[in-house]
Amino acid sequence: MRDEVGATYETKVWDKLRASVRGSVGEKYADDTNYGYYAVEPGLAYAITDALKVKTSWRYRDAFADGHADRSNTYKVGADYDVSKNTFVTGSIGRTTGDTEYTSIQGGVGIRF
């Protein structure tokens, strides 16, 4: 299990194309020990409509301490749908490689402010 908190900066690149970068820190709860980690995730999003955006990103994650094998790269594709001006639902599929390897499906609700 992981607890993670982060922030995302997003800017318009061209017409309907936006670039973003997310930075986050977290805590991983493992069977034998807990440890902190950080992640950096640049990405691109393209607006198909005013409410629907498709996105892609790459995330690099690593533990703060060298003694924990938690270095990974995740490549994701997904979509966001704006429910209101400040609320959206999101979904993606990702492939993680590195110290651990797996495919994930993620979903959530986000708030913009």
C-alpha cells in the first residue's frame, strides 16, 4: 500500500495541446519496513472536446534511501472527463518496468483549484 501527495503544473503548448509535470512524495508500506519515495511525471494532454481530454505520460519513481528497491518507470495512456469547471473523472492504463514490473488500470476523481 502507498500514501502519496503531489502537485501538477499544466500549461498550454499549442491550441488544444497541453503539457504538464507532476511532482510527488509518498510512503510505501511493505511487509518488513516502510520507506519514503519521490516521483516525477511529465505528460501531454490533447483536448478532443472542451470536456474530454486524452493524455499520455511517463513517471519516474525511486526510494529516498538506496537500500530499498523501488526504482521504476511507468508509461501511461488515459483520458480525463470534466464533470464541472473544477471536478473531473480520470482513467488510465499503465505499464511499469524496473525493480517491479506490472500493468495497472487506474481511475479517480480530481479537483482543480
